[in-house]
Amino acid sequence: WLVLSGLRPEQVEVIKKKYGKNVQWEEGLERVEEVRNPTFGTGAGLWVRLVGRRVHAERWVEMLSEAAVS
């Protein structure tokens, strides 16, 4: 399993594209939530959680690591 959270909505498609066919995303577990800042009472905006499963592929660890840092 791979869980990525704290993502901005505009990052989602870029991330999914970077991970490519190495991860099968679980659409039912994807979550978009509006976060509020309790201290200041202002919105921190929308944040996304992605959940996926590794698809067996050669070099998958290296490929995912390269995708995460690029």
C-alpha cells in the first residue's frame, strides 16, 4: 500500500502520472477535505489523500522514489 496525504488538488494528476502504471489507485479511498485552521478561524484550503497499491514491476522501488522527488 501507498498512502500520500497533504496534497493540494492541483498536484493529484501530476502525482498519478509520475507514478504511472506502478500504482493502482483506489478511487474509493481518495479523499478531498477542506481544512480549517482552528487558531485563526481561516480556511487552509482543500487537501487530498491518495491511496494506492503497488503493481508488480521491475525496479518499482527506484521508480517510485524517483517519482516522489521529481
